Amino acid sequence: MKVGILGGGQLGRMLLQAAANYVVETYVLENDEHCPAAHLCHHFVKGDIKDFDTVYNFGKMVDALTIEIEAVNVEALEQLEKEGIKMFPKPSAIKTIRNKIIQKQFYKEHEIPSPPFTITQNKNELTNHLSFLPAVHKIGQGGYDGKGVQIIKTKEDISKGFDAPSVLEKMVNTDKEIAIIIATNERGETAIYPPVEMVFDPVLNLLDYQIAPARISQNVLWKTEAIALKVVKSLQSPGLFAIELFVDKNGEVCVNETAPRVHNSGHHTIEASYCSQYDMLWRVILGYPLGNTANITCSSIVNLLGAPGYSGNAVYEGLNEVLKMDTVFVHLYGKAQTKPGRKMGHVTILGKETADLTYKANKIKSLLQVKSEQ
């Protein structure tokens, strides 16, 4: 079977690493021939994943397509789907999720719990919603990895807002942020991973580290699974989906956002789960039975981000010290150039005690720095 991946970043790289276990011919479409996934696929095609003709012609080369980023030409995918090319996920799911406005309206239409919101067409409209503050302003389309999100607490913060169609979402008094990954195949069968607890960098608005499984009550677990499952069932598409949720201090759960692909919050599954999220997506695409989502052990992951003030050829300070640590697994994404906040890799830590995982996560954060050549 010939399978194409739109996008060649680190998610595509790890997806290709899992593909080595199957009989599958892989194709990658990406503008950068030095991208993390380029050397791991059977066929690399240089091109723009947002261009109709490029995506359409690429899709005609394969039997099935998947994505590692939502910013793709959906119109080309819709045409390819009509012509019999299988899609994981379907273009309709990408279309719903990639635009925050449509995504929020989707939750409302399907009665999926999500924070109250209003839609703004430009920055000036924020002045009409002062009573709605504090809130989070999310640009409708184009936001990624913490970009395109601004917290608007007071009238003075309005200048931070977006002068484009956006969602103004009521801030939730959050106790925990949870992510849960669900796979669903063409037969409608589902496999649910145990939820993880995410801790975010307050400045970059990126995942700092996470703990798996999440430290939540059985009642909250049931709610997260039920709500996440409703999201996936309502999308009516095979594939792998990551649903991010807020849990407030009363144990109420609501959806923050959804990603229609493998996800940062599932990196730990490579070592900590019987079936990784990457292996699971291949099972869905190739029509094999869904895998075992159970945790082998507790785990944590630390994102390796480019250090502030450093741009250029990447240097990994403290790498030897981290590699000496027991039950620690380092994943570098092969990006030659670093810049502040850029995702350069991640480290997975296995263990049985949450306190030990948190201690090691913080130790790794201080030890391993991604800087640049002087």
C-alpha cells in the first residue's frame, strides 16, 4: 500500500519510524527537503501542502493520505476523496477543526461542553465585549503551537487581540488541563488512551511537561472519556484525534480544542504504552486491528525547546548527562537550526511514582538546553 503524509515535521518523522514495522511504501510532501521526516520516507516530494495542484498531484501517487498538520489544501483532499483516495482523517474533519470558529460552532451544534464564546471579525469589536472579559482571543485560522492565542483580561489588553475573524472564549477557572487520544477505524471501532495531564509554559503557551496517566478522579475520567468520544463520533471520520479538555475545581469538564492527527500529548506512548499513537494510526490506515492503549507504566515527557536568545546551528548542552539517567528516552527531531521556543525534541521518563517523574522532568529541564554555536 502507498501512503502519503502531508507535512514533514517531527510528527511525520515519528510516524515514519513506526511505519518501518509494516509493509507500506511511504511518501512525504513538504517544502523543506531538510525537514525531520525527509530521509525516513521512501519517496520525498518537495512542494507546498497548501497548494491545490501540488496536493492533488501528490495524492494521485498514493492509495491513502494522512496529515501531520492541519494547514493543508482541503479542497484538493475533497477532490481526491471523490476519486477514491482514502483519507485519515477525512477532509470534512480537517475543515471543521482547522478553523477555530467552525470548531467552536461544531461543539455548540453537537451539544459538546465547551467554554462560552463569541465571534469577532476584527480587533475593534473586542470593545463591545468588555463584560465578557477575562477571555482568550483565538485567531480563526492559522494559529499553531501556542501562536494565534492571546489572553485578554482587561480593556488595556485589547491591543493584543487579532484584527481578523477570531473566537473570543470565556476564560475557565481551570484546575487541570487534560488531553486524551482516541483512534477510530473505518468500521467505527474506537480505542481510547488513558488521559494525560499537561503543564504549560505560561510565556510560550506551549506544553512544558506532562504526567501520564492524569491525576484525576474516576468520575472525572468517565466524563473526559465520554466527552472526547462524543467529539470523535460526531466528526464521523476514521483517524487519530487528540482532544484537549479543561477540568475545573468542581470536577466539571469541557473541551478546549481538538487535533485531527498524532499529537504532542501522545509522544510518551512510544515507550510508555503497549501500542504507540503512531503505531495505532498505521493500524487504522492499513486496516489492522486497533492496538492496546493501556499504559505499561507511568510516564512524563519534557519538551526540548530552543533556549531564549539563541538562533543558529543547534547545540545540545547537557545531553550526555541526561543520557546517563535510567528509564529516560531522548528524542531529537533532527532540526539543524534552533531558535527561541522551537520544538527541537522531547524526553520521555518512565517510572512508578509521580513525585519521581516530576523531579526528573525538572532536572532534565535544567540540564538539557538547546543553544546555538557561538
